[in-house]
Amino acid sequence: MPKFEKSERLCSKLAIENTFLKGESFYNFPLKIIYLKTNNDLNESQVQAAFVVPKRIFKKAVDRNRIKRQMKEVYRLNKETLYKALEGKNIKLNILIIYNNKNIITYWTLNKKIKVILQQLIDRLNKSQVLSDDNN
């Protein structure tokens, strides 16, 4: 059974700030993903993720926490595809998944959206990996 362990969580304020500032992003309603490739060997995990629900959209902490909890659960269940795609590659990722919708969507809709956004991330990483391999 997959787990979402402490080593897989993006906790460092500096790492989160760097990901926001230097990372690449794309949007698939209602989620935005910001990712940054790093060579940081301090990471125990190949991928570190954080989940963001803006306070300006959801004023109540109960709503924000519920959405974050659901996003973490869906990510935990679907992260294996990302790990399999990164297997054998010397890439480490910091990922921020941001929820941008004024309404709370169902768990199943969120599940579909996160699967799609993870697949798009894999496709983007494969394209950039192919391009960087051609340059070497």
C-alpha cells in the first residue's frame, strides 16, 4: 500500500519559495502545478510534493484542510505512475499542486484531474529529458 511519507513532503520554506520563483507551471482546471527539477541530494525521495489551497478563495480552514486532505490522498494513490516514469533518470522534483476553484469538487472528479495533471507532468518531463539528451 503506497504511503505519503515525511520524506516525500515538501516542507522547507526555502524549497517552496524556490519552486514558486524558478519553477515551470501549467494549468488544468481546477489545478495548477508548479514543478522544479533539482539536484539536491538532501532529498531522500525522488519527488517532494506540497498542496496549496488559497485562503483568499476558501476563508474557512475546515474547507481548505478538507481539499488538501483529498488532494494528498489522491496523489498518494496515483504517485506510482510518476515514480515509474522517473525510474532510472537522475531527476529530482519539487512539486506544488494548487487548487484554484471557488467550489469544492467531488473526490472522484479530483481523482481524475490529478491523474491527468500527473500524466501531463510526465509528458513534459519526457520532452525536456529528450531535448537535454540531444544536447549532450
